[in-house]
Amino acid sequence: MNERTTVTPGSVGVRYGIITGFISIIFSLILYITGLHTNKAVTYVGMIIPIAGIVLAYNYFKKENNGYMSYGQGLGIGTLLATVSGVLSSIFAYIYLKFIDPNIIEQIRNSSIEEMERNGMSDEQIEAATSMTEKFTTPEMMFIFGLIGAVFLGFIFSLIIAAIMKRNRPEFE
């Protein structure tokens, strides 16, 4: 028989989550090495990576399933992809910020102070914001928020992209 084996949403989510995670790690490493990690515009470009990963995963899943993918399957693939990718990139960020180059955290704090000054905040406001920021810019907290943010954004992206790319099987086939 020449029957095509179908792939599961879970296998596609994990496979493309690993690929997307490693691409995100390479992107982060480039930003850290070049010093562009404090440039917000450049970091927003990094949003293209999970979006592209989700689109590629959906296309692969549809190709392997005779062109069909339900909305629920797409949402599952995208969310799992974002979770796997988020775990990988958050582990990398934790290791890099904790052991390889802890000075980056200080650069991030200084960059946020400069932005507050540009926005015309008073010294007291900057001091209050800085004391709060220091609690959230430890490698451990950045790991937690990085993971939560990756899963949340991946879920939102998946909601939208799955709605666009879904193709349900005909009911009477």
C-alpha cells in the first residue's frame, strides 16, 4: 500500500519548537555579542522568528496531512512550538546572563535608566523604578518571564495564524 503516514500536532510542535528555539538562541547570541540587545527596534525584529516557525510548522503539518489542518491542531502546534522554543531560549539566556556575561544585565539596567531620563522622569521616579527593575532583572526572573512571555506570545500568534491557515477536512468525504 502507498498510504501516507500522518504526523501528529505534538511531533510537529516539538520538532519545529526545537528548530525555532535554536534560531532564537543564535539571534540572541548575535544581539549580545554586537551589543544590540538594548536596541528595542532590533529586539522586536526577533518576533519574526516564532511567527516564521509557526508558519513553517503549519505548512509542514498540512503537507503531511493531505493539505488539512484544523484550527485546534494549529493552535496546539503553535503553542507547543512556542513552549519548546521558549524553554530552550530561556535556558540559554539564563546560562549566558548568569555565567558567561553577567555585565549584560547591568547594560540593560543602564539602558532603562537612560530611557527614563529621556522620557523626563524625575530622579525620585527613576530611583523608585530602578529599585523595582533590579528585582526583575536577575537571570532567574528573566528566565521565568522569558518563558512566560514566549508561551503567551506564541499562543497569541497561533490564535491568529491558525485562523488564517486552517483548512478543515470536508465533513462528507
